[in-house]
Amino acid sequence: MPTDNESNKLDLCHIYGIEDAKEAYKQLEVEFVKGYGDETKLEDGTLLHDNYECDEGYRVLLRCKSCGVLLLCQVSSYFSMSDGPDGYYEDIIPVWSEEEADLLNTLLGPGEFADHPFRHLRGSNHEYCWTRGEQPHPMDIEKLKRSIEKKYKDKLQRRKG
């Protein structure tokens, strides 16, 4: 099994070589790395954002058992107000380190996660598709940190003050 350092390379998960998204999802076997829960908060408990769209959900960091690539996943559910079935969404984004996953989890609110600019696997009620977007690549860690500081400037300043 590859280590974090080995999965830090530029290779994408093997599922990116499978054009049919439903088949790609079927071929994806993962193991749990860590959970981010249903909310992202500062250390003092200040809420930054929910980790899901709609009514409930969570985020987790997973590792592909076949190739060792890390995958950040957001799962969201909504409850139908009519007699129709409840809904389910899942977005799976490749990341190159646990630190990158932690920073993306902090930076991206639920809608921003789903609209991530990288091509990624998106599921809706167990129907899967590839999103349009740029080819995934490692993100600049320092840039992510600056983006978090800029986005949450007011909340971070209140915490220091």
C-alpha cells in the first residue's frame, strides 16, 4: 500500500482512466483516512461552514485501495417535501496530501466544494458523471492558506481580538 509520500506524486486515481463515470465509481474501492464531520469550525468553535449541501451530510478523506491516491469526499442528503424519494449527492475530488485536504475542507463551503474547478466524480441519487473542469493537479499549499486567511479574515480577527 502506498504511503502519503508516495501518493503525493502527480498521478491521478486509476478511475480517471475510465470514461464511463458509473463504471469508474464501481471500480473505486476506498479506505477511510479521516473524517471532517458535518461542520468546519475554528478551534474556538466559531462555525465557518457546513460540510454538505441541503439537509444533512459530511466530508471524509479516503484512500483508493488500488492506487493509494487520496480523495476528499462530500456527501449530502436532502429530504423530499413531497411524496418523492429523498435525494443524495456525492462529490469526490482527488488531493495530493492530507494537508491539502485539510485546507480545502476549511476553504470550501458546500456549494464551492461541489463546484470545484477540477474535473471530478459527482453522484446524484447513485447516478454518476464526470464534471467538466481542468485536469486535477496538486494545489499550492501557501496559496490555500492565504485564501483561507482572506476569506475568513473577519472571523479570524475576532478570534485573535
